[in-house]
Amino acid sequence: MRDKKINPIYDGTVIDHIPPTKSIQVAQILGLINHKSEVTIGMNLSSKKIKIKDAVKIENRSLSGRELNKIGIIAPNATINIIKHGKVIKKFKLKLPSNIERIVKCKNPNCITNNQDTHTLFHITNKIPLVMKCHYCERSLENDEFDLV
Ligand code: ZN
């Protein structure tokens, strides 16, 4: 089975190999719902790497490091393709960031990060399924429990 390609774009970013159904969350992270650029969300595409994948294609938009880190939490192992003038000029695989800083909210209402002007910071304690622990109160958060900042 060959990877299904979504229509090529001239300038922009393609986020490929997103786990099935996670593309909507990725689009939300990027604020693409209200973005003026053309956005294509492909769901449940066939893929030889991960069998079924989602992909998001954004015209005329590049992603910041912070946005890439956020996507890395929702879709670790996604592939980012940066396209200029119809050619892929950069292609790389996302990784889970080692420190999750200012990305995820702590669920503990008494945590210092919810009561003082302190940035959230989590450390990854397990990759699959993803589990992370708050640096300050040690509350653990598991997959799909994340509220992004
Ligand atoms: Zn905490």
C-alpha cells in the first residue's frame, strides 16, 4: 500500500503521519479554524508506515517552535514538510519535547502554576502511552487528559 498523497501545495507546511482522528486537534492548536490560509485536513488516509493516518496541509504558513512542540505532544512522530515554490525544502520528524514548558495546564487546582505567575513545566515519565508529571506538584497527567495552555 502506498502512502496517499494529499494535493501538493506551492508554499506552506504539510503535517503528515498524524495519528488517526488527531488532525482536528492539530488544526485547533494552530488556530487554523479561523485562519485565512487554505487548510486541508485529511482523515483516515492509508499509510504504509502507520496503516491509517491523518494529515494537515496549510497554504502560506510556517510553524513556530512552540507550535511544533505542541503538535509533538498530540502527534509524536508526525512528519513536517516545509514547501517553498512547489518543492519540499525541509522534512523532519517531530519528537516529544523533553521538557513540556508552558504548553500543558496542570490539573491540580492547588498547584503553584494555577495560583501564581509561574509557567507550567512537566517531565515525561512514560512515552507510550504518554504520561507526564508536573515539576511543581508532581501530579501526573495521562494521554488525552491534556489541556493546552
Ligand atoms: Zn502541578
